[in-house]
Amino acid sequence: MMETQWRRIESKNIIVNAAELFERQTINVQTVDNFPWDRYPQVLLRVRYNDPVSKWLHEDAKLLSADDHDYAASFRQRAKDGIEPEYSLQYIRSDNEVIETAWEPVDRGLTVIRNPDPEKLELTFVVSPATVLGLLILDLR
């Protein structure tokens, strides 16, 4: 149920100001410029806003890629309810394995999607076909 403060009205016309009940929430999400699209060709972005008082639920999802890497949405929410919209990500690797994040509050203004494993180093070994490799030991400290 939505409520506003009580007011004394001395006319036959009652004016309801919807801005006292609802406000617009805008969400902007985008990936960093150096996002590793070669390892994670797609990222599933899920967004939700759930207000148990008004029983209003807004859910949305978008599949992000190198060609389409930002998301913007606007929806209504109960005014001054203190409930933050949340987002969750599923990083879909090129081998179809998925890294899923927990639900987190959306940042006001802009939410930035970063590399899920920035410490991971990708190595490529090139060995000549004529080379016989018996043992290779790498120490990557």
C-alpha cells in the first residue's frame, strides 16, 4: 500500500501528486574498455528491484557482448523507499563454462563490469614440431 502524509483539503477537488508516491530509477551498466571478450564472449546481466511494501517487482536481463556492451534502463520505484536495485552477472567463457556473481547493489550513476579474474595470466606455448619436449617446468611468481 502506498501512503502520503495527511492533508487538510478545503475544496471538492482532490489533487494527487504521483511524484510523492513514485520516482524514476535509472540504471546504467557498461564494461571497461579492456574487457577480455576473447575469454568471455558473452556476459549475462540481470537486474532486479523488489519492493515488498508495494509488491512492485522489476526484473530485466541483457546479454552483453563486444558489439553491444552497455545497458540502460529506467523504471518506477516507490519514493524514498531506501531499496537499491541489484544486479548479478554470469560471465560465459568461450568454452561455455560460467562464472556467476552474487547479487550486488547497483552503483548510482554508472555500474562498471570489470574482468572477473584480473590476476589470471593467459599463456600460449609454441613448440616447434621438430622439437621433442621431455619436461617443461615453469615457475610463474
